[in-house]
Amino acid sequence: MTGQIAIEDVEPGDWRSAVGAAIQAGGQFDCLYAVPAGHDPVVRLVMRDGVGVRVLSTVAVASRTDSIVDLLPAAEWDEREAHDVHRVHFDGHEPMRALVGHPADRDAWITPVEGPDVHEVAVGPIHAGVIESGHFRFHVVGERILHLDLRLFYKHRDLEGVAAGLDLARGVAVAQRSCAPCAVANSLACATAIESLMGLEPDEDLRRGRTILLELERLYNHLHDLSALCSGVGFDPGAMTFAALKERAQRLNLRVAGHRFLFDTIRTGGGTTVLDQATAHEAGGELASIVREAGEAWRTLTFMESVQDRLGGIGILDRDQALRRGAVGPTARASGIRTDARAGSPAGLWYPGLEPARPDRPAGDVAARAGVRAVEIEQTGAILGELLARPPCGPGLAVAGRRQAAVGVGRTESPRGATVCCVEAAGGRIARLHLRTASFANWPAVADVVAGAIMPDFPLINKSFELCYACVDR
Amino acid sequence: MYVMYKRLQQLRRGIALPAPGVPGSLALRHVDCGSCNGCEHELANAAAPHYDFGRYGLSMVASPRHADVLLITGTVTRRMAGPLLAAYEAMPEPRLVAALGNCALGVDVIANPDELAGPAEDLLPVDIRIPGCPPSPSEIVEALLDAMPLLRRPIRKDEA
Ligand code: SF4
């Protein structure tokens, strides 16, 4: 989860070969971001292997560097973001379509799709339900989708820009603000990054307390997602059943940690949650009942042919494409990839022996993405059950215990998958804070899988990913 | 399926929501102008069984053309100002504007000011203020029900 010590500087001319070598050595992509430095910004690439985290870095001389998107297709949005926000030009990344920027010129962001009867359907930024804002441009023939161009970042608040120059201790509040449903995962990734910068290590109580918070967040999110999927197929009893369970989970959040979205429960250097035995015991009981009823409701769904019929075989993200795109979280697991940032007991948390969840049928379709969440609700129930049976004795502390890092890297498994936060400091203040959330990682895959689907299936496919806009736009 | 219905029925009895007081209705159109998605979650939760705002005449509608109330979440970003104003323009009179959550009210905002068009109040006349980060589902429901009389007007003879 943490542990970056040094930055490996790479000569601009050697960038591609160094990245190629890192991939050869088993490195997996975490994120790529730019650090503004006048005329010559710096590009950092964060990779992870069995041993730990590596940060490769190169100078974009006169704001130009080589693209690595052919070596690491998962870096596509990262390069586009660095281009739009920090004006880095990536040689070889063609065409460089606008991502964060919203140019008026349609050719700058819309893929040309031509042929008999091809037409465009524009949806959003305002959607019909209670949904976040973002724009979809479908290229269709009849009801068949040929291609989808995403235009997000309507909610861009430049939170990374806001963080720059702030006191290190204030980074967490900015990361939290990026997104309510991922508040714990995002702020914990940030706190972990800052603690690794400062050489701090969480003690046992803090590790257990933070794990409780992460899992409480996952519980209400997964219940929400199953509710959304039911309403996506027009099955209201299911939608209402899971919505009611989500409400109970959020009330549990309030009781355990003082806030329905667990806001302000993560801070750098220590914990905030104090759980007495009685509260923990009571919470454990309610948790068990929520998880049991969710399992019951899920089994009802699995026996309803009319519901199942709508979920199977659509929106298929096959394993190769998921790997290529660097998909994360339940999405990746539903495509048969055994990945989970919680696996292998990351140092700052408490996940002894956790294995990535395996859905019954990892077919990469809507049914598999629903099924993996059902499995994970039980998994989360088990983890929380154990932790609440023997709650941490106090809020916990992060204590000095390792070497200070040049770049702090924090990695958490949010309800949507691996989320990475990188923090660099100068003079005790934040020089650069970069937050790459699971939603940022998975959005490109949404666009991939809807090609070939029919328009009426789009809302359902989209709900099966249930990605955030807020922590992508930031 | 039977079990699911049975449970929903039990749940509903257990919650025992109070009967609606004054009859009336408000059709709501929500526009996310740059929120963290917390206010959206609580708004959607207000329609779920524990609050069931439909019982009191509140409903979400798909188009601003069908709406009595425009619900704004988030401090309005530069990019959402245009779509927000277009939605407001599309609404029939009489109409109300609600600022839902602290961000929409311009309180405790975290953002680069260059990216913002300002809080709701700077762009539209705000009639309903619902503070909180985020306001709870019951606070949302109560604030909207309190606002219902704002749209009530005497029925003219020729309409009766
Ligand atoms: S008021 Fe709070 S919950 Fe609502 S959008 Fe703002 S930060 Fe999010």
C-alpha cells in the first residue's frame, strides 16, 4: 500500500526504454502525472511490483516528452489529463483528444464516425434522474451504438491545484472533498501518502480502525449499486429493498463513526474513531442482519428469470481488454482478473489472508459485475464482523518507524477499485497532490463495452460499473 | 419474490411514517452543478422506504419542463452555469429554486475560484435553502414540504 523511497530519474531520451524495462521487470501501472516546473514540467510514472512501488521520472524539455501509451494503454487518460492541465505534449499520442479541457471545436474531442445512417445522440450534462453531470456523445445507427465519446469534467473544481501550497495536514480534507461515496478511500489514500512522506507508520489500533471505515464505505456503496441495478431493469421491489438496506448501512456509519458518509474520520497521523464495546457489539448485530438480508434479497434476484435475463451477456468487458485498460476493482474481478488492493495484507491496514472475490461466473458482463458485489458484501460483512467483535482500543496513531519518502504513494481499494494518491512536498507544504481514483481507471472501459450494444442497454451497462464523476473531475 | 414483498411490507409498517398533512405536490428537477455526490445520494435516499417522499407529494421529474422546483447541488462550476441556466429557462412559471447543501449555498466550498461561476444565489433567485454537508434525507423532505405553500395561489373563477 505504501513504501516509495526514491525517485528514479530517467534521461528524456531514455524514457520509453526505461518504461519498457520496468514493465519487463514485472511492473504494473498505477498512475502517471505531471508536476509543473515552468518551461520544463516533470512527468512521473508510478509502477508497482511484488516488492514495492517505483517512481520513474523524466523532464519534459520544452514541455515535450515521448508518449508511453502504446506500452501502457492504461495511461491513456493520464497522458490526456497531463496534456490538458499541465500542457505537456506527448509525442506519439495521436490523436490527442481533449479530456479535461472543453474546447468549442468538436473535432478536438469527438471521434469522426462516418457511414450510411450514422447519426449522433447527445446526452447530458444534465441527466434525467438524480445523477451527476457529464456528457455522452453516442454515434449510432438506429438503436445500435457504434462508438461513445465521453465528455466528463463538467464538475472540475481543480482540487489538485487547490491542494498545492497547503499545509501537509490539510491535504486529506481536499482529497475527501473530491467525492462523498469514496470519501474514506480517497482521504485514506492521501493520508497514507503523506504519512509515508513523513516516515510514519500506523499502529495496530489505527490499522484496524481504518479498515473498519473502508469496509463500512464499501458496504453502503455495494448495497447502493445493487439497488441502482434493480432500478436499471425496472425491478422496483429489488431497488427499494437494497435502498432500504443502504439506508440502514448509512445509519450504521452514523452510529459507529458519527457521519452518514464517514466524513472527517480520516486524518493524517492518527485516528478519530473511538468505539466502545457496547456500540461495537450493537453495530456488529445490525451489520450481521443487513448482510443476511442482502444475501436473502440477492438470492431472490438470482431466481427471477425476468431480471437475470436482462443482466446476462450484455456490456461484456473481456479479460484481455480489462487488462489492457488497467481496469480495477469489482469491474476487473468480474472479468476474471484476480486483483484487489486489499490482498496481500497492505501494511497500513488489517486484511489478514484476504483473497480477491471471485464471482460465480466471471464473464465480464453486467450479471458478473452485479454478482461480484453480492459476494463482496458477504466478504465485507465477515471482515467487519471480526473487527467489531474485537474493536480497536483507541483511535490509534501513526508513529515514526521508517525512512521518509521523496514521493508519498498511498493506495486503497475503494468500493470501485484501486485508488492511488501521490503527494510531493516542499518545505513542509504540499507541492503536488495527485489523486487517481478507481473511477478514473475504469471510465475508458465503459466506453469500450458499449460499442456494439443497443441504446436502451446503456443505462444498465453504465450502472453495472456505477462510476463516480466527482472524483474523476475533481 | 414473495419473501421480498413480505419484507418490504414489514419494513414499511415498522417505519410507520406519519400520514401526509396538507395535500399538495411538488415536481422536482435536480441539477448537479459540481457537487461531491453526497447531496445527490441523500436526495435519492429521500425517495427510499425510510423517508418515501412520494407519500407527501414530492416526485423527481425527468425534464425541467415538468418541474416546480429546481434543486441545485454543488457550487456552480463555470462549465455547469450554462446548462443550469438552460434548465431554469425551460421551467414553467411559477417556479422555485432550491440550494441543496452547503456547497450550493456557498458555505465551506473547496475549489479553485477560477473554475467557479459562484454559488446558486449569484446566478438565480434562491427560494429554498437547505443547509448541511450533506443535509439528511429528512431535512431535505422537511425543507421542501415547508416550501409547498410558496406555490399555492388562489384558483381563479374561470379555472374552477
Ligand atoms: S454540501 Fe457537502 S455533501 Fe453536498 S456537495 Fe458540498 S461537500 Fe458534498
